[in-house]
Amino acid sequence: MDKINVGLCGLGTVGTGVVKVLQDHQEHIKHKLGCEIEIRKVLVNNMDKQRDDIIDRDWLTNDPSELVEAANIDVIIEVMGGIEDTNKLLETALKNKKHIVTANKDLMAVHGQKLLRLAKQNHCDILYDASVAGGIPILRSLSDGLASDHIQKIMGIVNGTTNYMMTKMTDEGLAYDSVLKEAQNLGFAEADPSSDVDGLDAARKMTLLANLAFKMELHLEDVNVTGIRNLTQEDIQFAENLDYTIKLIGIASMHNGKAEVSVEPTLLPKDHPLALVKNEYNAVYVYGEAVGETMFYGPGAGSLPTATAVVSDLMEVVKNIRLGISGNTYIDPQFDRQLKEDHEKYSRHFIRFEVDDQAGAFQEITNIFSEHEVSFAKILQLPSDQEKTAEIVMVTHKISREQLLKSMAKLEGLAIVKRLISHYRVDGEE
Amino acid sequence: MDKINVGLCGLGTVGTGVVKVLQDHQEHIKHKLGCEIEIRKVLVNNMDKQRDDIIDRDWLTNDPSELVEAANIDVIIEVMGGIEDTNKLLETALKNKKHIVTANKDLMAVHGQKLLRLAKQNHCDILYDASVAGGIPILRSLSDGLASDHIQKIMGIVNGTTNYMMTKMTDEGLAYDSVLKEAQNLGFAEADPSSDVDGLDAARKMTLLANLAFKMELHLEDVNVTGIRNLTQEDIQFAENLDYTIKLIGIASMHNGKAEVSVEPTLLPKDHPLALVKNEYNAVYVYGEAVGETMFYGPGAGSLPTATAVVSDLMEVVKNIRLGISGNTYIDPQFDRQLKEDHEKYSRHFIRFEVDDQAGAFQEITNIFSEHEVSFAKILQLPSDQEKTAEIVMVTHKISREQLLKSMAKLEGLAIVKRLISHYRVDGEE
């Protein structure tokens, strides 16, 4: 096989980028693969749009079957987006023994496991590195570079939109609503921002990462998700005073065969490498048994980084075809899906609440924590804006989520406690 | 070919790690490669040492020819160190069509280009990812993941010993001599620490990185190297006051087909991601045309990270054998070796000197800088410990190295200038 034929679905900014990267690096690619790659068909919606500067008009079609059912196509690159219709298209492609490269994380989060299995049955590859963190080759590093290591924990900033917003809130003291508007104006956030700000996008990516790292089939529903809608300037200021930065952090960890995956606003020490990841950048920390700490940092999205990642995946697919190991990319989960329960999830926590400023109040509160064996690393008490109340901020030592929830429930029952204002996980320190 | 046979040279901590990683991950490796890997011979010095818990006694030999000339060996893993004898061994291996994986950066820095060419002639691979930054798959990322990108700049902390020492000096206010002693006691620094503290080790690694990134054959002599022997607490404090951290930074950049490679103590903004890389950790920043900024962070050395990197390289070699592209890993330099001259090397600089504290002194100094069109972003003047002298610290805007050297020479000629105390590059900001 001296040529691999590609069908490209979608010719937006990423699709155009893919065409350009393949053209610019033709020689290099041939050298690295021992064969050529050629785009044979491009699926577009509007055949009449002017594209002569990008691609030969003869290659265009609006009929999917000319790609996914054509005998002369080996690999489908899907960069058109969409979920249900696109899923059907890719199912047809797999049944016709086409390998797939996709940058579509929404699709992979919903139908990924099914598609991966279908691919395996048909001895085909699906590679989707571009879907997780555009410019960071993190999936490949997990399945390849760190292949010979046991991964214990992954900790990452995997959503560029929320990281951009939180950077603005932290560095410029702006309110949530105004940074959201700014992000929307810049095109970083959608008109309906829920998928980003509620943490769902990050949760989808953490699911994909955790599955690969732990070789266990975890679902989106297994992720504890808290978004950033309720994050306030006061929280950020308190964190700052205690030498922390708040980031939306995805954590996947494995202990004694049991996994925990969460996405939530998390306090990190200001000098933690993830604390410095600013604006729309992404970074993923990996703790491996042998290799120790490694981190990958890069742009989370963008059309050129994504196109570059798509081409890297394409080269991998071609290598696998030529090695005769297509379909081996998908590793059947080796371990049964087992999740930590609340009494097994250990972490430090930041807790902030408002109390009546009266004698004995503090004692009453510390009693409750003592009952649940919760001890503290840091405590701040200060008068609140309200008359006759005080605000208390505490950072616990490592406690179980069960201890946290039980003591918070008790706290809320106390007459002197006006309200629990916020609580966040604290991570990245011993 | 359903089995690849390996000869292992060296059974120290890294070699033992390689044996263990291969044993532990046998199934996974077979799955990813479509074939098995087996260690057939192990070259050791002392045949009598007790190693029965690690490896079968029959595999051991102290005769190199049983590995490098044996018909049944496909790949040589070299983790025994040494330069000249080891070079001869590997030359013989290549002439006998053995592929090579090595973790030996001293060897690669001295004989790398020659070995790579010999390998290519014999259609063999030499992979040496483990030699550059143990746990960071940076060479592979440069030649693979970012393959379809043009790399403009690499900036890295690539020597763990000096980074450990500078972290201690910065965070704990210790003097150079005492941190060196500590590093020696911990085994991070050698009895003769020159290779680390004079920047040679880092320069070797930057040469290997630059060759690969720019597809140009650069030599160790092309690197401007300054070590950390003269670094003082005062320099660190002044940098701190100006919101910088000093790190030993390797920089390789490419502009208009001309390269610049340097290793020198460099001031970085405190919130630059490299400024937070502490202790013995390494990190490499890569700026690609398409992908933008990416960073790889991890342990720079250590026997398990290095063993893991060796096995990853081994897997790559095996893939290439099966793809029939062995020898293609080495890319002939595509561009002629062209280096920037001093008037083309632009950077900001930190300059610190002691002057007579008399009227007009400051004016005289600024006149000299004006003559050379050097302007400043930051200036500090403060009385020195000496009587009647003052210390001046300046941070320039971007100037050429020619401007820097000329104005410093003029400065040194001034009667009022007692001495130039230190000067460092400033990078990582616009």
C-alpha cells in the first residue's frame, strides 16, 4: 500500500487547516510513514461556495455515501461537528471498514464507547486526540509515551472558556457576569454557555482521559460536576489571602482499584504549576507510578492546533494500517468499573460561612467539626458586612467527602449559622 | 516477524528498570506492536554478581560480540554509559544492522551526528529520547506530535542539578557553595560538578533539541554557554525586587533561516510557567507556528523515568522495523547551518554595576547607552555597601547582543564605573 486515501467531512476552519497542513508537509509525512496521503473527497453542505484557492472543485461532494461507502477511501476525517447525524455517518463508515479521525468531543462523549467497539469489531481505528485538548497530544501520551507506566492521578484544566473567565476574575477583579459577556463577545463562550460554565465540557474530557488512563469504562454520570456559576469575587479574595488560586480542575484518581472523577472549582497553592495556566490555555498533570509528575501544557482549542492534532492522529492511523494493528488502539477496559464511595474520597476543603457574632458561637462550630474528626490547617474569622454577624473561612486537613457532607449538614442545622456561603476542594499540596 | 530480540548493554539501575518495565507490560506491548519483545542477552562487567531475582543467569555475558555481532539480536539497548568504548561498540552494532536505543547524552553529544549517519547508511534507527530529559517525551513530540508544525523557539530548563541548586538559592536564600555541597551530598551533583554548573550538560541537550526542531546540523560549539558559578544572592534579590526569577534557561530560536542557541542564567517574569519549575524538575517550552505555545514538564532524570523512556523508544524502533521505515528517523539536515550574528540576536538584558556616587555620574552612563540606542524598561539606583559608591541595576528594552557588548565595553572604560557586577538575559515577556 503506497497511498492512503482520505475522505474529509467538513471544510470549515479546521477542515481547511487540515488540507493546508497536509499540503505543506507532504514530503515530511511521506518520509515518516513510508507512503503518501491523499485527500480524495470532501463533504460540504454548499457546493457553490467559492473554494478554488483551497481545493480542487472535483473533490467536493454533498453526498456522504461518496465518502463513507466509497471503495477507494481508507480513512474518514470528521471535522464537521454535530451528534446524531454524524454518529450515523461514522457508523456507516466503520461498517465499510473506514478508519476515523475526529475532533468531535460532543460526539465522542455521547457515542464514543459504542463507536470504539464498532471500530474494534471492524478492525478499524478511531483516533480523537484533537477532541480533548486541541494542541496537547495528551491522549497519545497516555496511550503511548506513558504506555509502560501505571497512572495514579490526572489533574487538569481542560476547558479554555472557564479558564479564560476565571483568569479575568482573578487578575482583573471583574464579576462573573461581566467576564462571561466579554468571553461571549470574543467568541470564547457560546450564547448558551452552560456546557462550559456548568463543567459539562470538562467532565466529558475527563471521562475520556480517565477511561484511557485507568483502562476502566467510566461514564459521564460517574463524574461529580460543579461549575463556576456561583463563584464570587469574595471567594477569590479569600483564596488569595490564604495563598491559593481558584481554578476549574478536573481530577481523576485511582486507589486500590477504585476510581474517582470530579470537575469542580478547586483551590490550588499559588505556586502550583496549574495555578499559572492562564486565559484559554489548557494543561494536564499526570502522576505515573514510574515517571512521577509530568505536565502537558498548550492551547486547548483553535483551528490550527486542532488541525495539527488531526493530522498527527491521521499519521498514527496510517502507521497502524501498515503495521496491521488497526483496531488495537481501543483497549478493552481491563478493570471492572469501580468507584470510590464518599467515605473513600479524601481531600482538603475550603469552607466559608456566616454566623451570629456572639459569645460561644465559634466553640459550637468547632465542636461539630470535632465530632466528625475534622481538623483544620487554616482558620480566618472576620466581621461580615452584615450587622452582628461574622464570616468564618476554614481550610481542613484531608477528610473524607462523607465527613465533609455530614459536618456541613450539622452546621446548617445550627441556629447560630446564618448560611453556608461556599465550599471548594483544595488540592495540589500535601 | 513475530518476535523482536533485544541485547541489553548494562544492568545498573536503568538497565534493571528496563527489564522490569518490559516484564510488567508484556501483554500491553504485544497488543500495541503486534509482536513480542524479548531480551536475549545482557552485557555486564561482573558475571558473578548475584542477579538471579532480576534475570536468568544464562542471558548474562561479558563478551560484547555476543550482542553486537550476534545474528539473533535485532535491537541494542545501551544503558551502560561511557563515551569512546561505547561508541565503538555501537558502531559495530550498526554495521551489523542492529537498531539502537540509548540513554547516553554524553555519547550522543560527542558522536551523535556520526552515529546517526552511520545508522541511516545501514537502514537502522538510533533513538535517544531518554538521554535528553528522562521522563519527558520531548524528542518524540518534536519529531512526531508537532511534526506537522514549524518550530520557531524552544526554551527549556534541561538540567536538573542546576535547577535544584537555583531553587534552593531562591527559596531558602542559601549561598552557591552551600547548595552545591547539599546537591553533592544528595547525589544530584557530581564531585566535579563542572558539566552541570558550567552549563555544558544543558548545552548538549539544547544542541540535540535544536537539531531536531530546526532540521539543521548545529554543534556544541555553536551554543553560547554561561554557567551559574558566578550567580549570587544579590543578583537573585535584585531580580526578585523587579518581579523576576533567575533560571538556567536554554534557548534555541530560528528567524529568517538563522539559528541562535544559548544556555545562560536568565531572568523570567515570576508568573512565567518556567519560573515555577522547581527542584530537579525539567520543562521544555515549544513555540510552533501552528500550535502556538506548548510545554512539557517532568522529571529530568531518575532510573524509572529513564527506563520508561527507553522502553517507549524501543517500542518506536520496533514499529519502524515493522513499517519498513527504519533509518528514516534521522532526518538529514534540510537547511544549511546558519547562525545569527551578534547584531541579529535580540533580547532584553539585566545589567548591574557599581559607580562613584557623584553628581553627573548617572548622566554620563545614560549618555553611553543613548549613543548605542539602548533604552530601558526599569532602572534602580541604590547606595552600595561601599562608601561613596552606588549600585545601578537596569533592565533594557530589546537590544541586539552587539549593542549590549559595545555599550558594556564603553561603560567599563568610564572612570566613574567601579565594576560591572553582572549581566543576564531577560526573556519570557514581550
